[in-house]
Amino acid sequence: MNRYEFSNRDYVLAHGKAPRGTGHWAFVLKNAVVEGIAPETFIDQVSPTRRDTIFWIPGVWTLSEAKKRAAVLLAAHAVPTGTTVYVAS
């Protein structure tokens, strides 16, 4: 069982297809600030009170391997179990 829910929704909306293959993967925690996980958070220009944390998994991985590494990173930063994590587009 996964500790986190990974969603491809935003990626599919942006690219018209599901993410796949090998590459550099980034993930988004919407409306959440996680100290130390990323050098900075994104401030939404439309809603300035909203903060999204965007973070990259270093290296070149398949998406499934990148998700595993993201889950380890999130757990290390005490991100609550069940949090939805979005594949960045």
C-alpha cells in the first residue's frame, strides 16, 4: 500500500497523455509548504495566499521509481500519509 496518492491529472491536462518513460521527474504538493524539501515554494499569482511546493527527484528514473523515491523523501519530511502528490507538468 502506498503512503501517498500520486495523481497524473495535471500532467494529462497539460500534455494530453499519461506520463511514462524515463526522465527527470518533478512533483507538486498543492497548497502546502514543506520546509527543507525544496529550495523555494511557488506563489500562485492568481491566489497569492496559496503556496505549492514543487520538488525534483535528482537523476534519471522511470516514473514508478521516481514515485518511490518521492515517497521516501516525503516521509523523511513528515508529510502526512494520504497526501495527494501531483506529477508536475
